[in-house]
Amino acid sequence: MLVSAPASSANLGPGFDCLGLALDLPFRVGVAGAVAEADLLPAEPTHPVVEAYLAAGGRQGVELGWRSPIPPGRGMGFSGAARVAGAYLAARQGGRDHDSARQVAFTVASDLEGHPDNAAASAYGGFVVAVGDRVERLGVPAGVRLVAWWPSDTTSTDRSRQQLPDRVDLADAAFNIGRTALWVAAMARGDLGALRRACEDRLHQTVRLADRADSARALERSLADPRVLGAWLSGSGPSIATLVSNDHAESIASTLAEGGGRVRVVDLAVDGVRETTA
């Protein structure tokens, strides 16, 4: 059995720890030697896919193999996708059907991640709102893609979260609540024109970008282009996610690449974790 779970971009600006978007960069995992995948990498015992596989009841001593184009340590949900995939594989091996295994995968990955947004997007696909153990999934609008920009170095999620303040101003909290609600309304109605404002944030991006001048410049370049639908710091960074229409994706990606770093145009993932043959 080969399992695939999509990458994710979390927070989407204002939706700290509750909003996520699934990206068509798959994390694939299977039992080493049991699937026809010559290029699977052996998973070390400390790999998040192994951690989640065992946490979901997977058999001790089973050797897992994996592969993925998701860049680790760059705020695009590598560990979340790995954990969802590993837990789903264990649940399916244990006899659970798809829906039940997906719920197990989300629960296990969310617990291990310490927040539910990435796990929800990788488990369910599309645009998700995750609150505790509840996930509400909305489809994604047609005709849009995501341009992902990231530098050569990585960011530690734990270290990044430690930089955030314990308390926030009431006005800033209200600002983010309104824009988080606007994200949900815009996605529900397919109102792409509302997304640029919906991406605004006052809780975490400024703090995180203070130490990442390269990411801050990439975000500024994205928002300076009127064709951009919305842009945000992906997860804890350092990646910048830019939502654009299909017609402008390659042109905007070329512009972002001029400032250095790596750029990739990514489709949004409609499906979450699942069995796959490739």
C-alpha cells in the first residue's frame, strides 16, 4: 500500500493555528519493499512519518520508505503531511476504512504537531478551518494556483513560535478575527477579490519577519503586484505563499525569482490523504 498526503500552507495570514490550504506537493509513504517504488527513501526511526505510524498503532519493526518534493523546514507542512500519511497507513493496515483512517490520521498528526491546521489540510484537502478536533472543509476556487517562494535556509517552527508574544492587543485580535472570517466567507462564495484584504495579519507575521529580511522582501514584492490575489507568510516561514490566477502564475513566479531564492508554481490539492498507485 502506498499512501499520499498533500503539503499545506497554514495560517494564511490572520488564521493563526486554524486556517490551512492543501497544496499539490505529495508526501508518499509505503512499507519498504512492499510497493513498486524504487526511489523511496528509508525512513529513520526519528522521522515524523515513523513517529505517527507507531502512534496510530503501526507495527514495531516495520521499515517505511518515503519520498516527497515538499521542502522541509520551510513552512509548507512537511512534518504535518508526513505524520498524516504515516498515521493513515497504520490505520488502514489495522482494518479501518478510508473515512475512519483519515480521522485517525488527523487526530494523531494534530496531537504530534501541537496545532491542527497543517494536519487538517493534509488529511482533508482543500481549504480547511480547524478548531480543536473539528474540521470544516471548503472546496477551493477554480482557476487559481499558488506561487511558493522560499530561501536556501530553514526555519524552526518551535523557535519561531517562542518569539511570539504571550498577550496581544485587543484591537489586533479584533483585526485578525475579522480577516479570518473574511477568508471563510470569500472561499465559501468564491469571492477572490476579498482575499488580498483577508490575508492581512497583526498577530504573528511582523514578529516572524523581523528576523527574515529576505522573506519580508519577497512578501512585499508579491503584494506590490496588483495581479496578486493574496500573499502571506506560509506557516512559520520562511516561505511566502502567493495566490494568483492561472493566467498570471508563471509571470508572477518569474518576477519573484528575480529577487533570489527558490520559486515554484503549485496547484491547490482538492483531495487529502489517500491510497495511491504513483
